[in-house]
Amino acid sequence: MRTTLLALIAAMAPALFGAVGIVHAQEAAAGPRVFLDCRSQECDGTYYRTEIAWVSWVRDQADSDVYLLMTSQQMGNGGREYLLDLEGRGANGDFRLGARYRASPTDTQRERLDGIALAMGLALAQFATQAGYRDLVALQPVASDEVGRDAAPAGIVSADQVDDPWNLWVFRVQANGNYEGQSSRYEWRVNTGLNVDRVTPTWKQSYSANFNRRSQRIEFDNRPAFVDNRHDWGVNWRVVYTLAESWSLGVSGNVGRNTNNNQDIWGQFNPAVEYSFFPYEEATRRALTVFYEIGPVYRHYFERTLFDEAEELRAEQALTFSFSQRQPWGSAGVNLRGSTYMHDLEKNNVQLNGNLEFRIVRGLDMNMGASYERVRDQIYLRGGDLTDEERLLRLQQEQTQYRARVNFGLSYRFGSPFNNVVNNRM
């Protein structure tokens, strides 16, 4: 009898589990089908599927009723603003909705995910209501003292709304170190940094300082050990003024020490101007800007350069074109930058890089990227040949005529578009 019972259960198991699977698929199909396009820092698809279980999360855009694009951008206080853009598909092709969620810099990952999931759920509920779905969600009001008051547009608050002793200034201090060692070699690093920022609709200020120290030792069997100890530091600042809707003026500067580039001390001061062809508010979805900067650069070298200079003061200018786009078909970006020294226009540098992610057909995606840099401006290189250790460990910049990189990939996704089951076991 025991053997007969086990055989009966084994025979019925496929039917039982198949029936359960059919019920789940039918329940999932009862809600709107959503395709999530997300490359944000908090893109946790499993979490959103768990928290918003009343929709059907599909794995291909062609199967969706609504396309949901999530992007993010840095806020002045160090937090992030998450932008949600919804576009209907098929019979709901005229549906468009934008929503946003602002996460505090002190929020934990769980708090950020909960806030994003709430904003995402409310946006999807609006789509479901307009598309004719019923009895999917219900709203429950919170206590009146838990509801935020006097919310200000663009994240700006006035002095009579809050008591801010920091006056919108945000500070971040960091320090880290690491050690790697074995019997024949070791390396340790210490890095420290300070960032100070203040952002308003009119002014954007950013200041930073860093100090890095590294020591490494490599033992050889037939020659003395190689030892390298070095430290670098830098102070950077950028101040930007909103001149008009599409125009920005600014100034940036740097001073520091760069051992890898043979610079005992170096500094520069660059006034700059930028024009944006699209509104800055759309930067996470599309952007086309032209940026020009010009200013003096001073360098004092550890060792004399290829041109027998111990120090020099030069004027340098640079022009940069940047384009980026994120759409339902994918994303693309191109950046072209050219710079030259004013005393010798042949001492120049041209950089071109781009990336493309494109949905070819249903389930088939292509991604590719490339960059090319024509190098004619390495006036800071030290004279003489590099040692083998300096070449292999990249302790000093090498003279080169160009740098190039290419990457390419394809991915194909197929199978059930309705499997929304979340199983976190093991």
C-alpha cells in the first residue's frame, strides 16, 4: 500500500503543480503587464516584484501594457532623485505619466527601496485606473501628522519653512585603506577625502580634497627587491552660475601632486561656459551640451621633461560636445573633446567615445562601446627611458600616439514572459 501511495502521489504531482502554475499565471495576467527599464543604483527588480505583486512583470517590452523607465540623478544634499516615466503600449498608447521620488542621503537601502516602490506603485495604479483595471489596489490614509507639509518645488525650502544651521551646505568625509600581501610581495594603500557641496537653482558649488599614499615591495630571486613608496594629493573646486535657461557660466580649478605624471606640484584655473540644447530637467533622459573652458596650467616636475623643462606655465583650452539619450528602444551616448595648448597648437589631444544599447528585435539586445584618443600633449613626460618595473606596474605614464578601446556584445532572452514568482530560498 505504501508503494502504491507513493506512486499515486508521483503521478499526480505534475498535474497538481501544473494547476497551481496556471492559477498564478491567470492571477498575474489579471493585472497590467509592466516592463521595467532600469539601470539606477536602486534597480532591484526582485524587490519591486515582491512589493508590487498586483501587476504582471514581463521580461520583454513587446509583451507589456506599459513601459516604465526609471533613472536617477544626484541632489545637492547628497541624496538621489529617482524619476519614473511611464508610457502606455497598444490600446493605451496615449498614456504618459511622470513621477519622482527623492531619497535622503541618510536613508538606508531599505528606506530607499520602500520609497521607490511606493512611488512606482502609485504611478502604476494611475495607469491601471485609466486602462480600465478594477479592484487591484486600495489606498489607506496615514495619520495627518505623518504627512509632509509645505512641500516646495525643485527641492528648495525657504528660511521660514525650516531651521537649517548648515544653510544648504553638505559635507562628506571618507577614509579607507587596504593591504595585500604574500611571501614575495606586499602592497598597502591609504586614501582620504573631503567633499563640500552646495546646490541651489542659481548656484552650484563643489569643493574636494584628497590624499593618497601607497607602498609596495616585490622580492626577486636573483636581484634586489623592488620598493616603491609614493603619495599624491589634490584640491579641486568648481563653481557654476545659472546665467539663463540654457546657458551656464562657471570656473574650475585644481592644485595637487601627481607622481604618475611626473608632477611635483601642478595647478590650473579654468573659466568655462556651457550651452544645453535641451532643458536641463531632461538630462537623465536626453542631453546635448557644448562646453568650452580656457585657462593657465602650471607644472613643476620631479625630473626634467622630454623638452628639458623643470617647470612651465602654459595656457590650455578645451571644447567638449556631449550627447546622451535614453528611450524605449535603448540608450546611446557620444562624447567628443578636443584640447590644445595655446603656445603650440600641435600639442593637442582629441578624444571620442560612445556607447549604444539597442533592442534589435523582441528579446535580442545589442550593446557596444568604443573610444579613441589621439595623444599629442604629453609635455609633462620625464626624459629618459622607463624601467621594466615602471612599465609593468604602470608607475609612470608612457609616451604614446593613441589609446583605443572597443567592446561589443549581444544578449538574447526567451521563455515565459509571465513568470513573476519570487523564491529567495538558498
